[in-house]
Amino acid sequence: MENGPYKYVTSTSLFPLQDGNGKVGRVIRIGTRKSQLARIQTDSVAEKLKDLYPDIHLEIVGMSTTGDKILDTALSKIGEKSLFTKELETALEKNEVDLVVHSLKDLPTTLPPGFTIGAVMKRENPHDAVVLHPKNAGKTLDSLPENSVIGTSSLRRAAQLKKRFPHLVFKDIRGNLNTRLKKLDEKEDFAAIILAAAGLRRMGWENRISQILEPEDCMYAVGQGALAVEVRARDVDILEMVSVLHDADTVLRCIAERAFLKQLEGGCSVPVAVNTEIKDSQLYLTGAVYSLDGSDSLKETMQTSIAATADKSSEEVDEQVQRVGVTATKISGEAQDRAECLGLNLANLLLSKGAKEILTVARQLNDAR
């Protein structure tokens, strides 16, 4: 299937490709989910690779994941950590594809053995956005009438927004971006829905964003807004090829966020939120955990220096070292270690204040729903 400048296939051969001059170029197969947003995201990665390596031939292999198939159940109820990644990783394992493009927030903090995140690309706006039903144009969450129904399938968004906007009612809404916008526009079920601003911007639907939610209203999910390229850890050439796509600031922020989530043992089924920024060589991480209704929460901020010390600025980074699934050999190992420690330390601080209890209750209540 042709779609944009790349060849889309449903399955693919392992043979090298000859161009018109009989010259053999390597065929790189990129796995992706089939949704329009996933395709747009994958095309953007393919485009960058093609610019950097004009001789490679790219094939894009689309596939459906469990999360794409189960559309009548809230994500947090399905109880599977790799809802949007498992089938793609199976194809990677079987050598059917060479790399896979994901939204980083879909990737569990512990990857299956043999895989690594070879690139984390420059982050798009990581915040959440409010998309209003056309009849509510001009309003904000604050000014919507009492008991207006807001659609979100995220426990994290619902927990924070219930606390912040107690006059609103929150209900699950599933499906890809196109489906959710259709459900909003064509029915009267929802006054507004909450979506990631990054997806809307990548789809070219910025005009639908009525309001960007600032951290004081709603902090974002770990890795939100960043794209990740997952590869086989043993494929040194592919790892080397994609490593140039890494964005250093995004890598450090996301290592801290993923380390925080991993230490808390959080996932889709518990409300955990973060906010990170880098200012004057300092990495700031704010992390929070919530009860399902947002009434109980813990939130703290910590910071660390990510400036490389003079004697270590040209250090060799050990290729075998993964930090929460990320391999980034061209970024200071010291800075990566500090980012990871920041996430661990912040999680441990929240755990010492009772985060475990809040998350355990949230998990049990969600399972019982």
C-alpha cells in the first residue's frame, strides 16, 4: 500500500533491494501501529532517517495491537502492560522488522529482554489539551455548566481534574484520535474530551485545542509527547544508525520520569503524573500520585545538575548499559545516571510519605469497578 513517500506493506521479505543502477541498498523495515497518528509519527522518523542516510530503502509495516482491538474497555481495566507494543515487539523479535516507532508513554519501564530504546526524539508539547464540543466553543473547563460530562480514558487525567474541577463529571472514552473526536462531535454525550496536545498537533488539528492544561491543573504522563525508536539490543549497526535521532534534553527528562514510575511500580492502572524541565543545567522533576477521585495525593519536586564535569565530558559510554530501557551512547553517562537517580530519589521520597498505600487502594478500586 502506498501512503506518503514510503512503501507500506503488511508483511515483508528479508532481501536487499537493488536500485535502477544495480546498486544494492539495505532495506530497513519499520514497524508501526496502523492508526493515522501512528503512521504520521512513523513517517516523521522515516523522513529523518532518509535525510541522514540517503542510501537506505525504507519499508513501513503496519500492524494492529491488542490496545487497538479492545475498544469497549477502559485501558486501565485490561491489566496488560504492553497493550500497544506487544505485537510490534513480537515482529521485532522474529526479525520481521528492524525497528519500531512508539509513543514513549506506551512503552513499559521494563522492556522484554533483548530490546532497547535506541532513540528518544525531541519532545512535542507534553501537556494535555481540552477539546470542546462545538456547542461549547469559547468555554473552558472552569466555565462549563455543572455536571458537564468530560471524556477521558486516563485515570491520571480524571484523578487530577476531578479534584481541580469538582463540578464536572468524568467518563471513559476509547478509540484512536479520529474515533474520539467523532464521538465528541457527532453525539451529545460529552461536553469536552481531554487529549494529549502532541497528538493533536502532529495530526494538524491544533485548531481543535480549546485550552492547554498547565501543570497546576493537570500534570502529564511519563514520556508523553516523545517518540521512541525501539530496536534489538544486539543490532549494533541499527542502534548506531538510530542513535543520531536522540534529543539529549528529552532523553534526560524521560529517563528521570521513567525511573520515577518504575520505582513506584506504576502503570496504566494507577494515577501517576510528572512534570520536568531543564533550566541552567539543572533538571527539575515534579512527580505525584493520586487516589482515583483525586482527594488523596502526594506531590514533590526535586532537582539535580546535569552539567558534565570537565574530566568526564568525553567519556566513553558503555553500549551495554540501559537506563530504564534507554540506550544513549552519545549522551553523557554521568548526566544519564543523575537523571535516573533523580527519578529514583523522588519516588522513594513519595513512598516514604505513603505513596504505596495510595496506589494500592487506587489499583484495588479500579479492579473492582
